[in-house]
Amino acid sequence: MADKTEKTEAPEKDALKVGDYIKAKKFGPLEHSFTGEITKVYDNSVLVEIRDYNPADKTAVGDMNNRAVVRKSTAKLTSAPKA
């Protein structure tokens, strides 16, 4: 018999790891979506180093030191940019 107190999480939530690239929706001072590399994983969010963004968001990205905290539920896994 399974213990009913066990917590199960969505598989995509556990799929995010350091080094993965994600696409995230606009939020806060950002006016457009952006792409970045995960640098740290938290329980419900990830710290992302913003790598690709709309030029109109250059000032906002600079103010945020090229980093953003993104909810795991809204992060979309993507492939690394081609060099």
C-alpha cells in the first residue's frame, strides 16, 4: 500500500538542471521573452543567466545583471544556441 503522504512532482519540473537552456516569458521590466542558461536550481524556480534577448530590453537586462529568477512552471526547455 502506498503512503498517501508521499509528494509527487511533475516530471518536467525535475527535468530542469544546471546548464540547460530555457525560454521564459516577459515579466517585470522586460517587455519581451528571453532565452538563458540555468545557473542554479531552486525548489520551484531557477536562476537564469540571460543570453538572448530583444535589443529593446538591453537596459532592463543590464539593470538585472543579466540574471533572472524564473518559475519552473513557466520555463520552457530549449536547445543551446548555435555558436
